[in-house]
Amino acid sequence: MLVIGRATRLARYVTPMDKSYTTTARLGFVSETLDAEGEPVPVEGPIPDAEAIRTKLPEFTGRILQVPPMTSALKVGGRRLYDLHRRGVEVEREPRPVHIHAFDLISTDPDDGTATFEVSCSSGTYVRSLISDLAHSLNSGAYLTALRRTHVGDLPVKDATLPEALDKPGLRNHIIQPEAVLRGLTEVEVGVEDRRAVCNGRKMGAFGVEGSYRVVAGGELLAVYRDEGDEARAEVVLCAP
């Protein structure tokens, strides 16, 4: 997703949104990178079939703990894990909680030894680790051969625009408005008389909403606020006074 103009200030709300993916994995092999960038190494034992895989999926659905892969961009001791990995250094990583909303097996190809999944998960989930851990629980191995993000929050990839279609004359026709990007946040309505105060980023009385929320007046998106104690403070102001 590309954010432009005033909407660049909304990027912080896009990053933590839930994500959905379609991914294909090669079974019966492992890779140190957990994807096709690494050298595939076969593991002993039969490749799990569709029935065995589906039986295990509930164990990896809901709130789970996940160890970040060494090839991730996560920092440990001020260094990116992928930088350490390139130097041949492996460090201990603390498991982190993630939430897998849905984990479904779509198809298997016994001839190629591959399986295709759909995953809906919280931000920060490593799909390659998820698939690798699933295969390990089946006494096998797996690494990703394909990964496609299909949703960011409520925004589907099918509504995305190809770069070559973004010609200058018709560019505005492809812009997703901030209201659509932030529709996952709770909406708080204020009176039209409060519009100037909100557009100036002034503090207001707390609205009793947890987390960040949209502030609107007369159907117009004005700002994003957050309660802090008895006050509501502006995080992002989108309107002009």
C-alpha cells in the first residue's frame, strides 16, 4: 500500500492491521531461510497427507507463541536478525504471541509434494514459521515456495491497482480515501461546533473508547484521537481549521 499527502500520517494505523495470505509450501524438505531462498534439504519420513494436515490445523489457530526466524528484520541487541544470519551468527529469540484467526488447507499436490494454505492473522505473524512449525508437528518439514498477501485489514488485493495503470490524468480515481483505510477504528461523532477545536488538535474530554478512534462531524473524518486518562488527545489531524 502506498500512502500519499496527508494520508502518510495514517501509515501507523495500517501496519498493525490484520493480514491475510495465500501460501504454497513444499513438504518433506526444510530450508534454513524457511523459504525458497535457502537450500532445500530433504527430511526423513513420509510426506503428511491432507487429512493429517487438517487434523493439526486447530493446534495452530487462535493465540499461539512464535519464535521469529533468523532471517527476519526483527532487532536483537540492536542488530537485525537477517544481518546476523548473513554473518553465520544465530542468537536466542524470545517467543512472541501472535493470533491466527483462520488457518485453512486449500489443496495438496501429492505429485509435487506441495500444499496450499490460506492464513488470516495478526500483524507480526511469520507465515513461513507457521508452516514450518505445522510440518514439524507432523514429523516432517516444509518451506514456502510462494506467498501472496490478499488482505490488509478490510482492503483486498483484488481492489489494488497495477503500477502501470497509475497514469497521472486518472490517478485520483485510484486513491483510497482515509475513511476507508480507517474503517476498522471505532467512530466517535462530535458536534459541528466542535469541528474547529478538533481541527486545531485541541484536547477534549475522554470519550471512553479503548485505543485509537476516528473523530467525525457531519460525516466528515476530522482526526484520530486517543483517550489518556480524563482527556482525549489528537494523534493525527486530517482536517483544516
